[in-house]
Amino acid sequence: MFILANTLIDGFIHSDSVGRGIVIIQTVSSIIMVCVMIGKFRALATISSATRRFLRDFATGSDVLDYYLKRRPSVSAGIEGIYKDTCERLLKLLTPDVRSLLVGRQTDGDGAAALTAREIELVRGTCEQALDEEEIRVEHGMSVIATVVALAPMLGLLGTVWGVLDAFADMGTSGSMNLASIAPSISSALVTTVVGLLVAIPGVIAHAWLSSKVRSINSAMEGFADELTSRIACEFQGRGA
């Protein structure tokens, strides 16, 4: 590792302005990527924990509104945010008298607290919109990592090609075919590719792991949204269109 670091430093020092500029861009991009990855690791861990906790508590409720009326969730993000927005939309569609009875837990989703098929579709639309917003929020930052992973080796290849062209141009100008004169230039040109790969390889691994966590969280939210709207339809559908 020490030898590699010295080699890269020597190559950077002997590079031209284009090669140095590309290495600087790659380094800054890698720092941004690492910061985004650290924040994303923490955020997804928090969301996963909150999702498991909410699903466990929600499953113990006697009806679809039980958790909302007992806990009055203030969280407006994640799976609990989807539930909160949907329940608020549901309660707004009920008459004030029925709403008061439900809040006081003096009735359930049957009989007086019934919704039309159109009203249930409005609740479903609210749930789907909240789900879409949360999926976008969960995936936020992934594009930054993917962009750096794709861009770093491409910039490295550009720097290497540029350096090799410059080396051959110098060789043609000087008229010397001596390998010793061109080898340092080619070695410096390869630095950008090495740096690009050093940025991209761990980035690919981190992106793959984060993507699997994002898919898992989105799958849990989608499954909950389907269950929530189905339970609302079963518990509240009772009036004509």
C-alpha cells in the first residue's frame, strides 16, 4: 500500500496540468461519494429499524385506525408517514359526528363509519402518493454514488489517453525513440486510471449493498401500503356510490 501511494504521488507530480486536474476531480468526487455513503448507511439503518418497529406495533392493533388513534404519530417520513397521511385522509372523509365517535373509540369501521367506493379510491390515491414520495426519499443520494462510480474510471481513461497522446507527441517532436524517455510520461498517464479504479471499485460494492437495502425498504413499504388500503376497503366500505 505504501509503495502504491508513493507511485501515485510520483505519477501525480510528474503529470501535466490535465492529468493533475483529473486526479483532483476524482479525489473530490470520491470524498463527496464517501460522505453520501456514510449518510446513506446511517439513514437506511434508521429507516429499517423504524419500519420493523412500526410494523410490529401496527400488527397488534384491533383495526386499521387503532395505532393512529392511540399513538397519534407525529412522524411524517418513512412507513409511519405513509400511514399517518392515509389515516388523516380517511378521517377527513368521515362526517364530524362519526369522526368524533371513532376518535373516542365508541365505534369501529362498520356501519356509520362507512365510505363509498369513490371515497375509498381517494384514500388509496393518497396512500399511493405518500408511498411514491417516500420511495423517492429513500432512494435520495443513490444517483450521486452511481454517477461517481461511473464517472471516475471514465475520467481516468480520458486522462490516460490524453497522457499517452502527449507522450507520443513529445517523442515525435524530439525525434527520440528511446523507451527511457517516454516511460515516465506513460507511467504518469496511467495514474488517472488507477485512481479512477480505486474510487470506482469500493463505490460499486457500497452501491450494490445500499441498493439491496433500498429495495428491501421499498418492498416493505409497498407491501404495507397494499395491506393498509385493503384493510380500509374491508373495514369501511359500506355505502353506495
